[in-house]
Amino acid sequence: MLITDVIAVPVRSGFFADDQAAIRAGAVHNGFTYSGVPLTAGFRTIRQPGEAVSILLILDDAQVAHGDCATVQYSGVGGREPLFLANPAVNVIERHVAPLLRGRQVTNFRELAGEIDALVVDGDRLHAAIRYGVTQALLDAVSRTRGVTMAEVVRDEYATGIAIAPVPIFVQSGDERYANVDKMVLKEADVLPHGLINEIDTKLGRNGELLLDYVAWVRDRIITLRVRSDYSPRLHFDVYGTIGQAFDGDIDKVAEYLERLGVAAEPFAVCVEHAIDAGSRDGQVRAFAALRSSLRSRVSDVRIAVDEWCNTVEDIEVFVAADAADVIHVKTPDLGGINNTIEALLLVARHGLAAYCGGSCNETDRSAQVSAHIAMACGATQVLAKPGMGVDEGMMIVGNEMARVAALVAARRRTLV
């Protein structure tokens, strides 16, 4: 099957782009937005609508393969690429990507994705968001050519040997961190609540007291609302480096605090994401390796997840080799081509760590669906419910896609028996 045309169209993302540097510096909420001046290059305001681009590949049998270029909520920090803007991206795609793909035979995803992911224009690689969306569309095109799901294409081309089945869903609360927990518990989310603990004074507390109270509240709310006594979700909190800020980067003090969080959450297991921001990849590796060692010496079951400064397959290899995390957040838009996400998830799993197929609230329904296929094919430990921060939509999009894929694969297997 051939690609006869490539169409790139600006679309909406599922949330907003936020200037994390300004928020961490103390920008305060003003309704849904923030007051103050942005600090990160490219931002017009501290919070602005996210942008995305849909990539439509027209195939010679009139089918349309689809992927979405999207990026994370917090661009331009933690070693990430700058803010993604749709109109300039469309121009780049039309000038440099579309001519490469028109007339191409669609047979092998891995080969085509590798070519697009490595493409250099004017001395630079394409923005990660462009590589992300175009490779999604290529995976869809190959699956349509073969008449199978995208998950089966990944399983077969990468020889994962993994049975395709739904994986646990991690749901994020946004700033509605109380009401949304009720939704999560009622819908029996596997992993919750994220919490969005991205500021010290109003969310963490100068001595961590606000987060401790919140963790205890989440624990009690699960016990109060759960219908089944055996419903026992994992608790996962993203703290955006604020714990390190509050305790002046002191590893032992951070470890002691995390140990207290684990006690407050009992009987539920706890993971804390990005407890410290060390300002560079190498610094982050050293800090997380030391923090993990300190937690082990305390015989604490609290696990730590790496996010910022871990944006490429090479970064992930470095963190894994240094034993610097329990959970690796494979943040799908940051890695560019989804071929990199696949490689990263499989790498993490091979080393016995938890492979979290994540991403951002600022993605789209399409990138979420494609991520669900990849998570299933790679046997991820958990997959993020995305886009948005409303709980219901993300759980529906990702959960329903996994249910459909699993049903199709099972039906095909029965037919072959």
C-alpha cells in the first residue's frame, strides 16, 4: 500500500501549556489561569492553550491513517524541547516531511519510523512533537496495510513475546485533587491520584505537612468509598521537585520525609515522582541513585519515579545503568518518534524496573489511543489516562481503546485455533 498524500492540520490539544518555572517561582492562580509574567522562552502567558497538529496519511485504497503531534504541559524545562506551536510545525511538515512520504510503500513501521525520527532539517532534528505525530500515523498506516491492530504490529516487529492485554491505568487529578479522587475511587482506577504537587506554599507545605495531610486523606477516602474491600490501588504522587526544594536538596531529609509519606499511605503502596530536581541529567542521576539507596537503608517500600531530565532513550539507559529509579516515566512526547517509546519501555522492563508508559494531559485523544496500543504490546507497568485533567475522559479514551484492542486480538486468536 502506498501513501498518496500527507495532510497536516492544526488542532486542539487536551489541556494547556504551563510555564513551570514561573509557577515554581510563586505565580499564583487567578481563576483558572495564573497572574504574573512568564519566565520560560516561547510563552506569551504563564498558562496558554496547548496546540497540536493532526497528521493524515492518505493511502492508495482511500484509507486514512492518523497521528497527532503534541507535547507536554511543561515545555522548555528539565532538558525538554521548547514550546510547540502548530502553525510553524505545519510549515515544516509540508516542506520537509510530506515530500519524503508521498509515494512511499507502507510495509515496515520500524524502518519508516526510524527514518523520520532521524531526519535532520537545517542542521537540527525535527521537533519531538512532529516526530511523535508522524510516527503515530505511520504505525496506523502499517496496521491498516496488514489488517491488524497497532499493538500487534509492535508485538510482531519488535518480537516482544508479550500477550496483548490491558495494563493498569494511572489517572491524574489536576488541581481538583479532592473531588477527582472520588471519581477515581468510584471508577476503581488502578493507580492514583498524581496530585499535581507543583508548588510549595499551597500544595506541599514548607515542611511537607500539606502533602502528608493529603496522602492521609487519599488513604482514608479510598477506604471510605471503595465498594470492594479488596480494591487496593497504587498511590502515585508527582511533586515536580518541590520536596527537594523544601529540604534544600538534602538527600537524607528527603528520604526521611518520603518514608513518612509511605507510613501515612498504609496499607497502600506509594510511588513519588520527581522528588528532587537536580538541574541536569547527571546531577539527577546522582541524586536519585543516592535517594534510592537511602530509602533502601531505611527499609522503606516507597518507590521513586524519574521524569524530568530523562527525555531520550539514551537518558533512560543512563538512569537504568545507575540504578537511579524504581519507576521510569517513559514520557511519550518527549521521546519523539514512538519507535523510541517502544525501545525505552522494553529496555526498562528487561532490567526489571517498572516501565510507565506516560505522557501528558496536554496530548490528544489520538496520541492517547496510540499510546494504549504501545503500552499493551510492551507490557508496560502502567499507562497514563490522557489527555486532560478531568479523570473521566482520559480513563474512557485509554481504557476503552485497550478493551477494544484486547477483544480484537482475542477474537483473532480464537479464529486461528
